[in-house]
Amino acid sequence: MHNLTANFINETQKLVAKKRMLVFLLLLFFLPLAVAALVSMISGGNSILSLSVFQNLLLGFLTGIVLPLQVFQLTGDLFAGELGDKSIKTVLLRPISRFKVFASKQLAILLLVAISLLIAWLATLVCGLLWMGGAVFGSGLWAGFSSYAVSLLPLAALVTLGTLIAQFFRSGSGALVFCILLFIACKLVVFIIPSLSTYLITSYTDWYTWVGTALTAGKTTSACLFLLASSIISFTAGYVLFDRKEI
């Protein structure tokens, strides 16, 4: 467990140290502020959006486009990219099993995704204080946080899927392009065959809309079990391929 924790910290530091990651996190915070300020300016100082509507609009954009791209880029970099340039050898030479290397990399990616969601949520609170009447506390505060928190569930499933796909590539860019094309294809196919939406992880990126709605326990449980089962299958298959690789 000590080796897992140590490598998790190392992988996280590796991701955070990248300039593009810092820029990405800064944009996540400041772009919502810029949008809210622009909307307020256009409306003559009177915001035309409530905080909850603004939070949901931003979250929909993040989970529908931005964060899946972040997941695919990070999985491509940490797996396919490091396999391609052989830099992963420096990790495997340490006294740590391949399973712990595999798991710690995914945990680091998941942590960065969680931090991204947290930063975006905090940005909406600042927007609420400055341009939306300052009504950010109370029941709406918890509802907004819950929406952003539960969005991590389908994104975690995407992390395991992206990691699995990355095992078939030896270049981060190749894995990224393939994941993007697959993601777009999954989004489009549900318009042709709507019944497939139940069996596609990409159909659950709007999970946040479930917060506060009157859903049956059965439907919620089924969705949770599907995401959990998908994550387990992708994680297991990805690890088997990772463990068998000649590096």
C-alpha cells in the first residue's frame, strides 16, 4: 500500500507539473467568471441567469466536451505516451508491482478530474457572489455541489475506458484521436438507435441532472451498477494488457 500511495503522489505531481495542466485549471476558473461578467454587462448589470441555471449550463459543457477530452488526453499521456517513449521504464524499475503502477496512474487522473470539477464549482460560486445577487448559500449550495460531485461517477468510468484503449497504442496523440472519434461516434449513434443509450457510458455524462429529480430507486441503482460494472471490466481488461506488455 505504501508503494501505491508513493507512486500515486508521484504520478499526480507529474501531471500537475505540466504547464498545460496549470493553464487548463486556470481557464476552468477564470473563463466562467469572464462569461458571467459578459452576461451581466450585456444585461445592464442585471444577471439574466440564476446560479443554478449557470451551474448546470457550465457542468453540461464540462461533462459533455471538456472533461472527457481531459480524461482521454491524460490516459493517453500516462499510458500510451510513456509506453511509446519508454519513460515508463523508470517507474517499473522501482520496487512496485505493475498492478500498483496501473492503479496509481488512474487514481492520479481521477484526482485531477475531481480537482477540475471542484475548481469549476468554486468559480460558479464566485460568479454568484459577484453577478447573481450573491445568493450562493442555502439549499442551492448543496444542490450545486451534489451535481458536480456525482458527475465524477461517469467520468471515472471514462478513465478506465480511456486507459483500456490506450493499451492498444504507443503514442499519446494516437490514443487521444481514437478516443475522441469513439466518443463522438457513441454520442451520434444514440440518435440513430436510441435504445443503445442504456449501454453506453457516454450516455451518463448528464448524470448531474438526476440530482433533485424524482427518480425511482431501481433506475438509479441500475445506472450505478452499470457504471460500476463497466469500470471493473475496463479496469481488469486494461490491467491484463498492461501486465503482458513487453517494455
